[in-house]
Amino acid sequence: MEFDAKKIGFTLVELMVAVVLIALLMGIAWKFYFSGRETMRHTVSQSQIQSDTRIMLDNLEAEMSACYSFNEIDSDKKVFSFYSFTYSNTPLDEILYDVTGTPRKTGTDSDSKIMTIKYEYAWQPDGTVFKSRTPGYLYFLRNPIYFEPSNSGEFDSYSAFSQRKILRDISDFEVQGYYQEVNPADNSLKIKALSKSESSKASFIVLRIHTKIDESSGKRDEELDIVTKFYSSYRLAEVANPGSFSTTDSDGKF
């Protein structure tokens, strides 16, 4: 049997066509691979951002549920702090009255105090947010109220002093305090934005957290924008029932 040497193998044109087709197929596969990897990276990163922010907001909500009073709300410096109740085995009547049954005095020399934790959230220029927790005693019948930090054994480990970074890549951290009251004449609601000096009057704050990560060219930027209200339940109760929740008010009308 004889073979025709001219019909064995591939021509140069056929090889070039095959190479081109293989290159196209490899390019498409490569594109799908990197596109899928980038989508996965972006999804995981976005999920992490959302998870970190949600944990922070959940913790803040729990702390705010026991918020007695706001200490400082500085919109310009992007800082806010407040006093939150902690465990105390001191009966309320001992807090408000002395051993003779006389109401404890108000004013700058009042010695009536309650156990609280001072929480502070502060945005830093590098895009991080720090949270500090300081236990102490709040002299709530003084005007203005006075907070005395303490490392007393009365405070458990959950209430111990701490300071840590809780968020990163925060491009904006906006906070504004508001006062809320009800007009008994027509039962209408009045809301007023407060300045830093009026922080203690705040009924709630509005907090905006804007996370932004600028990626390189060819990658999608990562961004999350959340706006939330946080109420002081004690201040809100006072607004809803004026005069009925004044047992811990600095005016001493209990």
C-alpha cells in the first residue's frame, strides 16, 4: 500500500486556524475565570462590610436601649457619646432619698449617683471608627450632670474599660442629635435639631455610615450607605408622658 506524502500532516494554514481557535477559546475561558473570581471577591468583601456594620449597629442598639442621657453629639468632629445604665443592686429609694427619708439635694454638690457606662463612638481621619467603654458613676441630680470614671469591683467584666477599632474604610460618619416633644394642645409632634451644647436634651440621634473602598481600574468600588435612628428609651418615655418619668431627671422633681 502506498501513501501520498502530500496528504500526511496539516498545512500551515490549518495550523494557524487551529492556533487562533484555541487562543480564542482560552481567552474566553480566561475571561470567565477572572470575571467569576472578581465577582466572588467583590461579593465576599461586600458581605464582610455589611456584616461588620450590622454587628456594630446591633451592639449600638443594645447599648442605646438602656441610654439614660446623651453626653456629647458633635456633628463636626463626627463623635457622639452617651450614658447607659448598668447593673446596680442599690434600691431606687436609696438613690433618691437619704437614710432619714429626705430627698437628696440637687445642685453642684449633690452626691446622688447611679452606676452607668459611658460609650463613645468616634470617627478618625484614616477612615476607622473607635469605640470606647468607660464604667463609672453618674451624678445625675447635678446640673450639669457629672460623670466619674471608676474601676470599682462593682462593675463586672462586661462593663470593664475598653477601647477598640470597630469599623474601617468609613468615608463619612455623620451624626445629628434631635429633641422631640409632643404638643398636648393638638397632640402634634415637634422635632428640633440640636447643637453640640444641647446634646443632653437629645431624644434620639440620626447616624449615617458611608463605607467606600476605591478599587483599582478594572475592579468595582465597594460601597455601603446606611442611615439609622437611635432613640433613648428613657428620654422617649419622658416625651410621651411628661412628668411621669422624672425620678432620674436632673431637675429633681421626683
